[in-house]
Amino acid sequence: MLQVDEEIEHRVAPRERALPEPLRALGRLAWNYWWSWAADGAAVFRDLDPAVWEECEHNPRRLLAEVTEFRLMQMATDPVYAERVSRLAARFDEYMADNRTWSGHTDKKITWQNPVAYFCAEYGIHNSLPLYSGGLGMLAGDHLKSASDLSLPLVAVGLLYRHGYFRQRLRRDGWQEEHYGETHPSVLPIQQVKDEAGVPVMIEVMMRGRNVRAQAWRVDVGRIPLYLLDTNITENEETDRWVTGHLYGGDRETRIVQEMMLGIGGVRLLRRLGIEPHVFHLNEGHSAFLTLELAREVREAEGVSFDEASRKVRERCVFTTHTPVAAGNDEFIIPLIEKSFGSSYEESLGLSHEEFLNLGRITLNNEEELFGLTPLAIKMCRSTNGVSRKHGEVSRSLWQKMWPSRSADEVPITSITNGVHAPTWVAPLIRALYEKHVGANWAEIALKPEEWQKGVEKISDEELWRAHLLLKQRLVAFIRHRSFHARLSNNESMDYTESARTMFDPDALTIGFARRVAAYKRWSLLLTDPHRLLRLLNNEERPVQFVFAGKAHPQDQGAKFILQQLAQWKYDPLVRHRAVFLQDYDQEIARQLVQSVDVWMNVPRRPLEASGTSGEKVAMNGGLNFSVLDGWWIEGYDGRNGFAIGNEVEGREAAEVDESDAESLYRVLEEEVVPTYYERDVEGIPRRWVAMMKRSLETLVPAFNSDRMVEEYAREIYL
Ligand SMILES: *Cc1c(COP(=O)(O)O)cnc(C)c1O
């Protein structure tokens, strides 16, 4: 039973305690996620009380509520700490007050009165706000942060999932179990949206024959407001309170009503707030119903036909597709559409039942077809784009059937390659090198390839290598810490639990592999030849070690089986010091890994990796990519800035491709990656390796950061 949890809320809600004067600014900083990407931001909160910081999962509001009075006074009377707090606060105020609007355009079409409205089903802003499952959410989070840094007026709309995405635990036998935490708005930097009279704003959407109401919450991401709809209120029937219960957790019916709430409810919320967007960005098809709501509004205001109304809607809507497989696109059986919408919605659009259903079909009047959100979005938006050049090409053939008279080349689907938010993903230690050699405004310079390259050239091999080694030591400590506690809580044997304290070697070549456990990601490719793999792990002079992490979809038994197979190795004396699986892959684990590994491996089945972004995070920190040429890596790889697996032959039998890719994977590891890494000069520095690290930084950072991406969206899509 879902309660409004007033009791729980009361119990966990932090007192807004009065902070001692030197630390007062922390109260303000805690309410805007800007701190999470500001230099020294996370460290200032952590240092207030590192143990409490860990306990409250890096949530500053809880930290400030739970830190003891004594510790608070200790830090308030520490002048060095107080100075850090006041410097951080001064930078925050400066950041927020900077009202230059985005420099890339002068015609001022996009303003705070007419912003970009960005719709997405998930957001990965920070680990303390568990409203994401993976890459799509992370990308959305990075999009907001870059829009903030670039001062691009944008408001974001999503859902507040009471239970977010599942958390993963592996049993002793390696089988994945899922459990759900609970997101309490009262302990997070989330404010309820209220009107001028202080009354909570509510919107209403008719679904399944009932009016479902939602309240709204606001999260500040730098200058960008993120609005989250929430149906968990007493006025709603029990079932309807679960509409925003779980992210991707429910059945098809839950999915469609969530998407109605996001799309239709989202537009209604913006109206209540008096926001008139210049453009609506549908980031993936989940929010496609918003186009119908806009058409309904136009008809209501102007009394025009649906065709006329949808022409106007198209001028204001743009769509990004993220899925290179037909099956990955959201579609619904017709009875579910009928049950969820009833007949009044199509009437308000001036459409017959058949016309309404045709909106979600590729071929008109084809009764065999399901109602697809991607066809709907493509029809109702003035532009559609994929997320890498290759993915643009793949999407053109995938959706060519919507333009039967055109060849795939002529299909109007473009691409903007995904990027990641550098200040979020770059380790403080590497950031300090950028600040020193590239300049305090390194993140801006990162957009100018030549200037950036000059700066990076100034970083000496020794400095870069030393910083990287320190980060690797941190990673090994992190792995030992996490593994020890995981073993302890699994009641593993004393000996096995204790051995976590000495596992892994900071000097050994360390390869990271962390991603969803989905078939196309080919987790088992590395295990194709176990003996060859064991030889790599146990080579005395030149050992290789592997860090794995990733979640299997709760219903995907095959994926869970792969995880279990991998876990079976955990007791093997030939493996257990050199390979580890970290449970519950999330933003925090991702950060630890991408900042510290030597090599990041990715082996998707071509061409199914739409873009991939985790390798871009690694590149910003000096790690090298070792990947199949797919998604972003086709554009990034230049022969000298990382390693390529496989060749570009497509269209053979999957098993044959797997076999040849596995062979290539082992061979490149044995003949290129390992020898280059272990080739040292008299000072112990791998010069050729470090040259590749620098080449990777120089060539990849300017191209694959989200400031470049958001600028491109602004110039080429929004305007
Ligand atoms: C970056 C990131 C992803 C996306 O990774 P890819 O496998 O490259 O698509 C997924 N999950 C988390 C937690 C991330 O940080």
C-alpha cells in the first residue's frame, strides 16, 4: 500500500536547522544541484562530515539535517573551511546572476518567456535523485547542465517516480535481485510548485475514464528548472497514485498512462506556469502524446481542423530518437490505447477513431499495426534526429517506410552526436590540470579544438601519468571497500570476505566494462575463450584486471543468467584477485570507473549502439577507449587515440561476427593494448601510452562534450 507517508515524511524530513553564520550559505547551496559540478562543490559538503555524507548518499539536505551540532561548530570555527564555503557561495551567486543569454544567436527567439521545453521520461542529475535508469537519463541530465552553463533558456519536464529505478543486489549464487528505495521529496532539494497564493499547483489528465490529478515539484539544475509531475496524492484513486510509482517498472498499461501524464500533463503544467515554449523537444518518444495536447489546444483556441492544427504543432516540435532497433520503440496494442484515452480525447481533436489510430501507424488503416510513439512523433514534429552519424543513417533506413516514395538517403532524419558534461564527469585531479594548463575557463576552451589542443600539449607526461595513477589507486581502494562490504552483507566466508582487502593491483592494466546487461552489448564476448582470458589475467609480468558493473532488466532472465555466469568466477583463485563485479551500477560507480580505468571496453553488436556515452566520459579523464567501431566511436577513433575492435563488415551471420570480433578483441589486447601499456622508460613512464592519452584528450574532448551537443541542438534544431 502506498501511503502519503505523512508519518514517514515527518520522521525523515530534515529540520531546516539554523546553520552557524560562517556556514549559512551551505543551506542555499544545497537547494541547487549546481554544487554537483562546481569545482570543490561536492568536496565542501563531503568535508563537513565524510561519514554522514556517505550515509545520506551524497544528499546535502540530509547532510545538513543529520550532521551533529558539535561537528557543525567544529567546522564553523575552522577558518580554512569557512573560507571554502564562502568562495563556493560567491561563485554560485556569480553564476546565477550572469544574465548573458546564449551567445550563439542574436535574434533572441529563445528567451525565458519562450524557452525550449525539454521532455524526457528520466533524468540523471545526481545520484541522490534516483530518477534515471541509464544512458538516456544521464544524457538528459547532461543536456540540462550544459544548457545552464551556456545560458540557453530551457525548462525541463519529467515525472517524479516515488520508487525510481530498481537497485541491484546479487545473491551468493550470483542471481540478481531487485529492490526499490523510496524517493522522499521532503529530504531532497525539491520544492513543491505553488501558485501566487501559495496553493499547490495541480493539473489533471483524463485517463482510463478517470480524472487523474498530479502535483508538481521543481528541481533547480543551475539556471535550469526541472519540473516533475507526481500523482501520489490522496485525491487520486489508489491505482492512479501508482502512475508515477516506478521508472520502467510496471506493465504496458502503467507505461501508457505514465506517458499520457508526461506528455499531456506536462503541457498543461507549462500552461499553468504561464510558459509559452518556443520549441518542444521530445527526447525519445515517451513524451510524444504532448503533440496531441498541443493540437487540441490549437483547435480549441482557433476552431481549426486537426490538419490545420497539426501543421502549427509541427512548427514547434522536434524529436530525438535513441533506438536503432524497431523493437526498442514504444508501441501499444489498440485496446490499450482505447482503454486509456476513451473516446473523448479523439473527439476533442476532431478525429474519427480510425483517424486517431492512424496517428500511431506507419501504414494508414493497417489494423495489424500497433500504435507506435515513434511514428506519432515523426509525424507531429518538424525534425527528427538520431544521436550519432551512424545512428542517423540507421534511423533513415529503419523509418524509410514512413516515406515510401523516398530512398533511405532522402529520408529527412538528421543526427547530432551525443556528448557528456565535462564538469560533471572530469575528476577533480584532472580538472586541476586543465585549470593550470588550459585556463580557468577550460570548459569553454574545450569547444575550440585548436586552443584546447595547445593547452593540453602543455600538460607534461609526468603530471598526467602521476594524476592518473593516483586515480587508479583511488579506484582500487573503492573496489576493495565495496567488495568487502558486499561480501560481508552476503555472509560470505571470512576468508573470502577478508581477501577483498588485498584484491586488485594499482599498477596492473585495468579495464572497465560497465553497462546494461542487454543482449546487443555482448557481455559474453570476453568469455568466448576462457583460457585465453585467464592467461591475460594471470600473466606475471603483464597482468590485466577487469572491473564489471551493470544491471539486467528485471524481466530479462537471459541477461540475469549472463550475470550469474560471470559471478560464478568470483571464488576462482585464478580470477578473484583480478576481476570484480560491482553491484548496483549507478552514477556514483560510473564516476569512479570512468575517472580511473586505463581502458574502457565496449563490444556492442553493430550497428546497435545508437551512440554510447560512457566511453566519452572516460576519454575526458585520460582513459583510452577499446571498442567496436559503432555509435560515437566511429566518429571519435582516428587510429592513434585508442583501440578498435573488429572490422566493418556487416550483414554476416551474428554468430560469425561474434566469433571474429572475439578473436579481434583478444588479439588487439595481446598485441597492442598490453604491450603498449607495459612498455616503460627509465623513469617508469609508458611514453607511447601517455602519448595516446594526450591524443585522446586533444581529439575527443572538444567533439564529445555536451556543450558542443547543446550548441548544435540550439543552432540546427531549436532555431
Ligand atoms: C554514462 C552512463 C550510462 C550510459 O552508458 P553507455 O553504456 O555508454 O550508453 C549508463 N549508466 C550510467 C550510470 C552512466 O553514467
